[in-house]
Amino acid sequence: YSAHQGVEHDDMNVLVLGSRIIGPMMAQDATDAFLKATFSGEERHVRRLNKVKGIEQREFR
């Protein structure tokens, strides 16, 4: 769920899998979901990303 939702809602481009936390099958499922997901472009998600971009521009000059 969070692998594809992270991409769809937050345009996430990194997937981190804890080898001591999840097994091979769950890792495969999460990877498949992550790779198949696309950013939704919904207004509320774009607004959220723009807030983060504003903070980055202000703080990391």
C-alpha cells in the first residue's frame, strides 16, 4: 500500500526495504507496486509538493 501511495501522492522516487523487517515475497510485492505506480497529479498532491519545494528553496540556497 505505502509503496504505490508514496509515488501516487508524494511523487516518491526512492523505495527503501528493510531486509530484517520484510521477507522476499513482500519485498517483491512492494517493488512491483512501486515500479507500476505513477504520480496522480491531483491538486492536493501538487499543492503538498509545492510546499516542500518552497521550503527547499528557502532553506537550501
